Amino acid sequence: MDAPASKPASAKGGFTLLEVLVTLALIALLTGVLVVGANSMLSDHPKSPEEQFWATVGEVRKDALLGGREVRLSMDTRTQEFVARSNGAEVRYPFVAKEVAELDFLAPRSPGNFSAILIAGQLVETQTLPAVTFYGDGTCSPFRVQLKTRAGARVLEIDPWTCAPVLTDETNR
């Protein structure tokens, strides 16, 4: 009988290049599936009233910039939608708040122009603006936003140059 064939002395145990590449491809595929799944899970969470407001402001500002025109943004309290009007065209953005929410545009704060009432321990401003304007150069009319939820009222001051929130000591904490 012949002796069983043995491996040559130079052959060592290990993985071939093909096996390593297939393993790396499978890891990359699984990672991609997990990342896409995690992103969709995170994006499906309901947006807060404040997040909805900022998303709408971003869209309206982008529309004004790209079109090089003025866009007026108002809140339709009957349908709970933001309404953007420009050159006779109208675009509606839903304002879906799970918690009872109200959104009011307020004039910029000035020493002589302040009207508010105290409701359940919260200071709520009563003088509102019908609409705010976003301009074709990326700026907007000076305004503030009052968000009223079950937790209370919160006022956000908007920077007219960037249409972004004004940072205050409270935001930096």
C-alpha cells in the first residue's frame, strides 16, 4: 500500500486571500444594513413642535434663497399648517404636534412693546404677528416664536441675519 500523501513542508495552515475578501464583503454588507436600519428607526420618531418649526424655517429660507424672492410664512391655526406664500403661489407645511401645541410669531423684544399675561404660572405674550418674511438674500424679518405646549410656553428669538436661533446664556448651559 501506498503511504498517504502528506502536505509539502512549505504549506502552512491559514486563510486564502479569497476567504478573507469574502469575509470582509459580508461584514461590510451587514454593517450597511445595520446603519440604514438604525437611521430609519431614528428618523421615524415623532418630531417635537420645535423641530417641526425649524424644519419649516429651513425649507422656506431655502426656497427664498434659491428663488431670489420674498416668501411670507404664516400659521393657519384652523388647519394647523404653516403657509408659505410667494408670488401668488402657496406651499403648506403640516404642523403635527402630539402634545397640544400652539405657535405664535411675535415682534422682536423692545422695552416699550411688551404685552403678556400670566397663565398657570407661565408668562404668555399676547401681541402676535400675522406673518414673517424670508428674503432672497437669506435674511428674514426680525421676529420671535412662542411655542405653547402642555409643559408651558417657550419663546425663541430668531437672528434676522441667519434665520437661526439667537444663543442666550440659557442655551449655552
